[in-house]
Amino acid sequence: MTYLRNAEAVCSFALPAIFCYDWQRSGDPVAWAMRGAALVLISYILLQGVLYWHLKLQSVVQRQPLPAYFQPLYRFFKYSNFLAIAAVAAFIAAMNDATASTADLMWSYGLLGLALLEQINYYHYQLMYDTRAAFAYLRRNGRLRKAALGLDLERQKAI
């Protein structure tokens, strides 16, 4: 859990830094608003993962349930993510005029797609399978595993 928390934290800051650095160095004109909106959305969702894995780690170490505020906070995050994804998609579509290049559209919609995959990975189905046990589960059951965060939300709801 420490690894997951730390990896999500690094990604939430390193990805935007790397992308912005690369876009700046390219010398091509960049529609910063289009690309930036999708990039901020990805970081917003990744930071939710950082907090989740931190809370989960504390819960396991202290042998206590997740805090009382976990369920309402992550219910809010789950639905705010859908609204944010829709808003960013609408924003990109609205900004798509003669000045937006194909590269701007590809980057913007590509990053938006990654944000949607992160939403699915955190709240619905585990999309990352990086251990033998995870692959064995996938082969044995023939379906994706439910996301840990989504399962914790269901458990908290039942309490």
C-alpha cells in the first residue's frame, strides 16, 4: 500500500511536469487550455488514489476501519469525477476550432481517455494487473476484479 500511495503521488505531479516540459520543448504551438484541462483532471483523480491508499494503509497498520469521513468524501469524488470528465470533454469540444491542431485534439482526448480509465480503475474494476496473483485471478475467473476503492465504498455503505 505504501508503494501504491507513493507511486500515485509521484505520477500525479511528475506526469504533468513531464508532459508540459515536452510540449514546451517541442516548439510547436500548444493549446494549453485544452491539454491542461485534461491533465489537471488526471492529477485530480490520481490524488484521490494517493489519499485512498494512505487511508487504507493507516487502517491496516492501526487495525481500525477507514475513517467515518471516507464514505461521503469518496462518494463525492466518484460523482464529481463524472461531472469533471463531462465538463472537460465539453470544454475540449468547444475549444475545437480552426486554431486547434490535430496534436492538441489527440493529446486532449487521449488524456481525457486516461482520466476515464483511472475513474474505472479506482471506482469500478481493477484495470492494473501487475502480479502473478492478479493474473491468476483474471485467468481463473475470466473477468476483471472489482476495484479495492469501490469495494471499500460498498462495505462502508453497508455499515
